[in-house]
Amino acid sequence: MIPERSILLLSLLAVLILGLSQRSFAESQEEKFKRQHVDSGNKGNSGKKYCDMMMPRRGMTKGRCKPVNTFVHESYQKIQDICHEANTPCANPNMHNCHKSKNPLSITECRLLGGSKPGKCRYRKKTAKKQVTVACGGNPLKPIHLDPPK
């Protein structure tokens, strides 16, 4: 028979291991930013279906269709460098420490088409060169949020 104290210690150990394993699978704000907004290997010119292909590939159509998303077609380093530009107000009042790019960057905006349903999300693609605003966090500063370009 196993002593009651041993059962308690094993239970605590199991809870600790479960908690640590779940935490290691959690996506950081920086990783989420990269997944949702960085596509440096492409200029968004891969045809009309770019958004229909990229949105599910990047996990933004699971359970619901994300209404709007912007991909930035620059190196991650170039996007991260924006964190060292002068502060600017964030469009989202819950975000802080926003910075605007000095120069326009190559972007693709994906906007959900009416009548789309989860599993059949369809998007309109619009490419442009625009200045972008990112919220930055951490030390060193890393992009964690992209304001919708104006």
C-alpha cells in the first residue's frame, strides 16, 4: 500500500509537470505576431488566392474567419527595427508603446468577403506600400501587435 504522503507528492508533481508542459506549448506574443503578420519570403503577388491560402495556413480561420489581417513582406529584422522609432499613439487603446515605420513597407491586406463561413473563409486581397505601426514589448523590444494600416 502506498503511503498517503507519497500519493500527495506524486499528485503535486503531476500537476507541476502538466502546468509546465502546457506553458511550453503556449504561443508568445512575438510568435503570434510573426505567425499572423510576417511573410518576408513573399511580396503578396502570388495571385488572387494569396489570402485564401495564407489565412488558413497561418491558423486564422479555425472556428471563425478572422475579418481583417495584414501581412508585412519585409524581413523580421526590418519590422523589429520599427520598435526603435519614436513613440506614436496606438490605434487600439489597450495597446501601448507603439512605433511607426519611417518608410512605407510592402503589405498585403486580407479582408473577409461577405457570405464566408468557417471552413470556407474567402478573402479580398489588396497589396500596397504603407507605413505600419507596431506595438512593442519585452527587453529587448520585439513587435507584439500590428495596428491596421491607414
